[in-house]
Amino acid sequence: MRLITTALVSATLAIAAPCATSAHAEPVGQRVRNLDYRIDMGVRNGSLTRAEASRLRTRLANVRRLEWRYRRNGLSTWERRDLNRRYDALSRAVRIQRHDRQTRWNHR
């Protein structure tokens, strides 16, 4: 029984390990498209006000400009991590703004 349990735990860890290490395996272009789509959908369904969407789009444009500057000379490890942190922070901001109970219809 102990051998079976150990084997199951090992198999589970072996499957979960690649998932945990590939948190940013999604191509950057796809991350940008997903963020843009989430902002658009927030405006369409009313969970984002136009002002919130405008601020989020400005932040997205700023990160994309920074990414372009970083990529001119090739991305260093630090620059890649910095971009990932910025895209993660923007993703959190989109999630927070979409769920802050401030909608297009009840916002003054």
C-alpha cells in the first residue's frame, strides 16, 4: 500500500511540476491579445466603465512600448521578468476593475 501511495504522489508531482514552471509559457503576443479581449468584453458587458477601460488600455500600451524598447537589443533575463511582472500586474488590475461592482450603468 505504501508503494502505491508513493507512486501516486510521485506521478502527481511529475504532472504538476511542468504546469507550475510554465506560468508564463504563453507567448507575449497572446497575453496582449487576451488582455485586450478581456478589456473589450468588460466594456461590452458593462463590468468596466469607459474610464476604467481607457486607463487599462493606456497601461497596456505603455507596457507594449516598454517591451518594444527592451526587444530592440534582445531581451535579457531581467527584462523578461520585468515584462512578466508588468503583464501580471495589468492582468490583476483588469480582474479587479471588472469585479469592483462599479459598472457602466451605476457609475456616476
